[in-house]
Amino acid sequence: MLPKLSLILGGAASGKSVFAETLVMAQQAPRIYIATAQAFDAEMTAKVDKHKVQRGPDWHTIEAPLKAADTLADLPADAVVLLDCATMWLSNQMFAETDLATEQAHLLAALAACPARVVVVSNEVGLDVVPENALARRFRNLQGTLNQALAAQADLAVLVVAGLPMVLKGQLP
């Protein structure tokens, strides 16, 4: 059985979402997908559609680009939730110019209080070169801080590289 909170990290196109979906699908429980992406162009729309097909029809999807924390409070205890992804959630918060410290604290508290088991997907963005512009550097630093907080709270943390999972904390079910 999955622990209360799992964090799946990886770079872009690393296989992290597929791995997270596989973990959730192995559970004999209702599956809920909290989607944080917003499709503003055809490429992103295609990516979102691909993920929906990949998951299949046995998922209940909740679109929550900014309000993932509020969504977590209302979920049934017998469900397994996939929040995909913390990276898009953070960028949405930045573009909405919210109070990021308050929103992060709210998300972490909601994850702790959520009655369901939750798997969070997030990008590891600190393995690349230092970005050339201030906004990108700010995002990278904020994402690193968020990932550290999520990992500290998680019972299971897995880094996925080239489709291969490496357990950083805890034990896979």
C-alpha cells in the first residue's frame, strides 16, 4: 500500500508522471487526478490530452491550477490522489502573483490534513545550468525550496531518471 504522502521527482520527460500513474493504478482504490496544468496553446492541449488517454477512464479528474490545496480537503479517505504537478502549480502561483510563502504553507498543510493517500509529481529543476534571467532563477530557487519541503514531509520520495526510479526516502510498496 502506498504511504500517506509520496513525492515523485524527475526532469522534463523523465518518466515521472508515468511512474506516478503506475503507482496509483496498482492501488485498489478510487483514483483522483488533480490537474494543475493550464493549456494556453495547442502544444499544451495535446500534452494534456495525451495524459488523459494514458491514464484511461478509471480516473476522476479535478482541474485545480491554483486551488490544489482547497481541493485536497474534500477528498474521500479511501481514494488515492495524483497531484500532477507541483511545478505547474508553482508557476501558476507565480503568474497569478499570489503570496507564494502563504500558498506553499497552505499546500503543505492541506497535504498533511488530506484524508486520502496522495502522490505528488514535481520537476527537479536544480540539475541544470544557472538560468540566464532573473525570473527563471527565481522560479528555479522557489521550485527547489518547494521540492525540499515536499520531500521533508513525504513518507516516500523517488527520483525518476530515464524512466528508472531511484528511491531517495522510504520504501516502494
